[in-house]
Amino acid sequence: MLDQQYLRKKYKVIAEQLIPRGYTLDIEYFENLESQRKSIQTETEKARQKRNQLSKQIGIAKSAGEDASKLLAKVQGTRSELQSLENQFQRIQRELHDFYSGMPNLPHETVPLGGSEEDNKEIRRVGEIREFSFEVKDHVTLGERLGMLDFELAGKLSGARFVLMRNQLAALHRAISQFMLRVHTHEHGYEEINLPFIVKGDVLYGTGQLPKFEDDQFHLEDSRDFYLIPTAEVPLTNIVKDCIVEADQLPMQFVAHTPCFRREAGSYGKDTRGMIRQHQFEKVELVHIVTPESSYQTLERLTANAERILQMLELPYRVIVLCTGDMGFSAAKTYDIEVWLPGQQKYREISSCSNCEDFQARRMKARWRNPRTNRPEPLHTLNGSGLAVGRTFIAVMENYQMADGSIEVPDVLRPFMNGLEVIEVPHWTVAYKTACT
């Protein structure tokens, strides 16, 4: 959420800044609400002063032994008027809150202007794209030939956009997440957190998923306001919700490995093949809670931490900075890391690293005590995938495939797979397929 005081003073300037984000600030509507708010505040103050004056007069009359019934009647009328004004004020405040809640974050001055992903700017490319001497297969073909990825059975259990993994590919998926956690905790200094996978609605509001992205959430049919998490960013960032953090507790940096659940409401017909876009997937998420002056330096470090995983896996990738029209709702600046997928012959997003500045902190009421002013001020929050486990799994399968359809296990993952060097068809797979046909 934007600073409301700043918005009131500079709403026309802010309206111009939000245009490149594809958001049109309804100036007339905002001015009307603000006019009503000011008018009601003025009327409320007058009513309170009138009530207080009458109360004093009643006290004087009673002290003098005079009849105060007429004054009491006036006080009662003033109280009714005051209650009506307060109800109107609360209504206006709710409308303003809804208005503020729907506004995206302001883009940082270094974010390139643009309306779509076509306007994103490439920053760097790392690693050499492998040249294969055979026809390249995508992860779906590889996994099904190995008998270890089963989309049909997953569909029988849960419907579209799910997968069932078996045997060595299930182990590879697990090994990737364990490898990431070890690197981020042991080399990068993150604190590992084990999180609930179900959160309350106000927690999703704090990081910006609600109310705008309600349709993309799995809302549980329960008397309580519960949702499945769309990303570990949500509970991790909300660790500081409603808190005033002392300066010596900063910076905070958390890592968590969790499943993520998304309805993918706006992606009908998009990425329907394979594991690229699923309703349930896993991520290793990185979150930083920092002071304002350090947040952009932290964004570079966060991005480098995510890149390090790809470097250790020797997977080619590129880093792009998102333009104003392609950034997420809460972000002020975002770097996307895209890994090369031979099966698609293109780079695909594997991590988004974002600085949300104080946008989420204002929604969460997350503050730190600035020692220079000794006053609570909004924190800055950052988040990024370090990395998306499923897409890393796809990238390993496709980049490390061999001519016979087997998959070489990257050196850094072998300790997490009991030294296994190659994933190949197990003897029992054919018998299993025959039995289940």
C-alpha cells in the first residue's frame, strides 16, 4: 500500500507514475472521497465541540440547582448527530481503504518503461548453451519414456495440471530442494523456516495477493477465512506483521521450502503440456526484511543468491529487468532469472527477485525503530525464488539428457541421491505398465 499522506498531497503526480504500470488512478473519484472525508471530519469536530459545550452547561446548571432537561435533550440530539457522522466517516474510510488496496506499487526510477514482456531488458547471460548431437526431447517425453513421470495417473487423482513422479525422478526432485536449502543456509546465511501451508486472509492481504488476486487463490471451504499458500513469500514476509522491529534485529533473511498452490485462473490454454504451469508445485523461497537504505543493495544480493544455484548446476540462464507493465502488483523493481530449456528452445522464468520497498510493510503494519529518530518507520521487504524446484527439475532433465533418453545427474546433486550418476529405465517399469494397462 502506498503512503496515504503522500498520496493525498501528490495524487496527480502518482497518477502519472502509475500510467506505465497499466493502472489508471480515478482522480475524480478520489477527490470526491477526500472531499467527503474532510467535510465529515469538520462536521464531526463541530459536533464534538457542541456536545462538550452542552455538557459543561449541564454541569453548571445542575450545580446552580436549575432545570437541565432542555440541555440534556440537546445533548442527546448532538450524540445522535455525532453517531451518524461517525458512521458516515467509517463508510468513507472503508471506501478509501478499498481504493488504496487496489493500487499497485510505484515503479523505481531505474525500471524501464514498457507495456508487456516485450519491453523487458536483458541484463546478462551466463553459461554456454549445450549443442546436442541427437534430437532433443522435452521433460514430458523423457519422463514418460523413463516411466517416472505420469500425468495421466495424476489427472485421474486430481485433474489437469498435476503430475505424479516415481523412483529416481522423485528422488531428483527432492534432491534439488535439499541442495538449494543447503546452499542458502550454509553459504548464503539464510535462516531456514518451516511454515504453515494454510494462512488467514489478512496474511494474503499483507503481501498483496488479496483482494486483487482472489481468483487465483485456493480458498478453503471452512467457517474460518483460510487459504492455501500461493508461495512461501506470504507467510515468510508476514513474520513481521504488526511488529516494531529493533534496529539490531535487522537485516532478517529467511528461506523456506514449501508446496505452492495456485488456481492459475488467468492461464487457460497456456503451458498445458508438462510441469511448467501447475496447480501444485514446490519452491525454495528467499525473503529479506531490511532497512530502507539497504534494500536495493539487498536486491542485487538476493538475485545473486538465486543465480548461484544455476551456476552450481551449470545451467545456462539470463537475467532480465522487468518493465513497468510486466512487474508484479507489489514490486517496485524486479529481476527475472530465466533458465534455458532445450525442449522448448527458449529461456523460461525460474525466479523473480523483487524489492517491494515499504509497500507490503504498510499493508502488514510492519515497522522498525529508526535509532536516528527513535520513531517506528515502515520496513522494506524483498522476496525471490531460490529457485522454483519444478522448473529447476525440468531444466536439469532437459539439459542433462543423453542420447538413449537417460539423464546424467549433475555433480552437486549426487551426494543427495546416494551417489547416483545416471537416471535410466528401471527393469520393473515395463512390468508395472503392463500390469496397469
